Amino acid sequence: MTGINGHDGTTSLKWGAVNFTICCSNTFAAAKGKLQNSARHTQSIHDRVERSIREIEGVTIQEKTIFEQFIRLSEIPVTKHNIATIVKNVTGVDIDTPRSKAEDIYSTYAINRAGELTSSIASEMQSKGETLWGLFSGVTHYTSHVMPTPNRDNARLESKYVGSGADIDNDAFASIIKLAHI
């Protein structure tokens, strides 16, 4: 969460989330352009800020719940069945199918995506642990670094924020939470 204010009256009180640190006038200007909540310095500013504080408190409670889920996932060992379930949910490929039969059932593209996702999962579990958290980290690694995206500026960021990468991450998280029974 970031908040900025122009005490000289040139900038409204603005707040929200940005993913960088304000360290100069350029990053201040960038934050000013990205922050979605604002209140001009008027008599009603206090009411607007109070409403926003209540909203932020709600978000904080949601984040605390998510972080508690992350911690719980890091304590639950992953199974081969868990991995196969998530890979199938994401790619449509059953990785338990023998390679010779898989080539008859699935496209080469789908088989390659399943292999890339499985590699991301293995790599992340090696560093994060063989837990459901490592499994989820593998999915987010895949969507952040490996999954094909269109060849245009910011396509990967677009995918992660509002596109197929975000959908895959959210669906995988929901599935993993169900697998964990939490």
C-alpha cells in the first residue's frame, strides 16, 4: 500500500497499491498516475479517507487469510496425485498416461505445455519444498516465466494481471486449497 500527498495543494491525497518504491520525482509521478484512490483537499476529505480506511482494513483481513493459507500449504506434503491433478487442470493432459498413448490422445502442443509445467513444478519444489506451496509456486513460475504469450509489449504482464496467467494462477490456487482441505 502506498499513499502520497502534495502538501502544497498541487496533488490530491492518493493511495493504493504500486509495485515499486517512490524514491524521486519520476517515481512519485509514476505512482501518482497509477494510484486509483484519491481525495482532494476539501471539507469532505475526512469522510472519504475514513471510508477508504475501512476498505483497506477489509483487504488486510483478506490478505491475512491468504497468508495463513500459504503457511498451511507449506506444511502439507505434496503427492504425485496432487501434481497430476493440477497439471491436468491447467493443461488438460493426464501426465499419468504413458507417452505412447499420450501422443495419440493429446496434441504435441498440449504435451509440451504439460512438460514445461511439470518442469516448473519440479524446480520450484526443489527450492520451496515438496509441499502444496511448492506445487503452487511451480504453477506461478510457469505462468510468470515459461507459458507462451503473444509477441507484443507487456504481454506477459497482461497475462499475469488480467489474462490467462491470472486465470491459471487463481484456478490452481483454488484447486490446491481444495486438495489441502482448508
